[in-house]
Amino acid sequence: MPGTDLRPTKRMGRGSAYGKIILLGEHAVVHGRPALGAALSEGVSAFAMRSGRADSQLSVPSWGLQVRAEGARQSDRAFGALLQALNVRNERIDIVGEPQIPAGAGLGASAALAVAVARAVADLCASSLTPAEASAAAFASETLLHGRASGLDNELAARGGVLLFQRDQPLRAVRASTTFRFIIGDSGSKGATLETVQKVAALHRGRRAEVEQRFDEIAGLVEAGTGALVRGERAELGELMTENHAILRWLDVSNFTLDKMVDAALEAGALGAKLTGGGGGGSVIALVDGEGTSVAEAWGAAGHTCLTTEIRGSGLNILPS
């Protein structure tokens, strides 16, 4: 973080950050296991300006979001924590977010917004943040929003690429040896990360040995999946994704619609499919061999909007629709 208080010196600051999908490992990563995630080529942009208001404000018109740094809501407090992490004191700033990804879809929108805001504020103050600094500022916000954030979303939002993440361990950048194509399908209902994280924590308290075993199983899937990605083994990674979804169902963070989408993708020829993100809603990702048209058509016929993405080397790019 900047060592001195940040003060606006420019007319406008700009910042941007990446969205993400989690290939393997959500929820277990909150409890110290590894996870494998990939940053989307699109995410959120933010613009910061000096304000004459009595309080700093953040608005995202397309999400219907407006928060105040000194407000009492959870979202207000998260925004205030972000500014505090940046050492913004006694300054009033207006920030507008322009997302390229939907909120509540399991695509890391809140972390991308936080990183973009951090960068826009720093730029307004003629400063800049390292990826580690931007990630740390966003984590202060994510912790308040999600209760017990893992740190994966903000790292992907700030750094991009494909990352093997484990709390308190060095980040590992992962490079795929061939192209992996994914179809992302929006279930139409927003995810509920705070609620699902709390649900898994409660299950962990009540059935610790069983849940620890499931977390260890997920860790094994992450290790195997990272190797499959590096070697270019599409079928193997797909099978591991489907196994991961089965464990997430056991943890009760999936729902009928997400399960139905997974089943429909597999029936349409997907190599594997799973929910991505916190669950309780949000999106499903399906790994496909070829164009993936049949999966997109199956989901589209059920009313789900889709994106097509590809991991090529160390990046995940959204393809034109």
C-alpha cells in the first residue's frame, strides 16, 4: 500500500481489472486448500473524480449499485475499507464503475470492481499500485462482502492469467500447453457467496471429519487438474471438473438449476462441467471439445445466456459472440 496519504492531483483517474472463473477448488480454498482459477480478458473499469459531496461515493449504474464510504450498509463499509486500505483520508472522491461482466454470476465481479476502484483512486492521486497492492486493497473490501474471502478472486482481478492459489503460499502462474475452450452459462439467478461460505463453515463445524475429507479430495482434484492443464489433457480436466461439482453438491452450495445445467452440458457432449464461484446461483462452466455449439444451444434453449472463452497459454479470452 502507498506509504503516505493519497490526495487527488488530477481531474480524473482510471483503473481496470479482470473477471474470473474458478476451474477447480472453490470453498475448499477458503479453508486452506489450493484452487485453480483463470482471469477473464474482460472485467470492470472505474473512473475516479474529485467530489464536492460530504462523503465519497461509488456508483455502478448498470448494476443499480450506489454506496457511500461512511454509510452503514455492508456494501458501504466494504467501500470504506477499500479507501482506508489505500490511505485515502479526509478526501472526497466520486467513482463510477463500468462493468463488462454481470454481478452475482460467479465471475469475480465484486473483486474486479474493488481492484478497478483502487487503481482509479491511485491514478487520480498521480500514484500507481503494484498488483500485490491492488489485490490487498481489494481483499479488505472482499472480506467484508463475503465474510471469509479466500483471496483468489482479488489476486486474479489484479494480476490476470491462470493461477494456482493457496492461502499463505506463493502464487504459481500456470501455462496451458494447448487451447481449452469453455462455455460459461448464466443460471439467471444471482450467486450468494456470503451465504454459501457461511453454510459450508457451519457444515464444517458440525461434521468436521467428513468435510475435511471432502476438502482434501478437492485439493487432489486441483493438483491433478493443474497437471492436466499443463499437459493439454482436455478429457482429464473435464472429468475432474465434474467430480468437483459432485463434491460441491455434497457441500450443498449447488441448486436445482445449476445441477440441471451441468447435466444438460454433459448430455450435449461437454468434457466436464461444474458451477463456478460461490454457488447458490451464478454460472456454470463447461469444458468442450471443438466449438461447443451443442452446449451453448442446450443452455440457450433453456433460457441461459452464454459466453465462450478460451485458455491459450496463460490467458483466458472471451471470444466474440
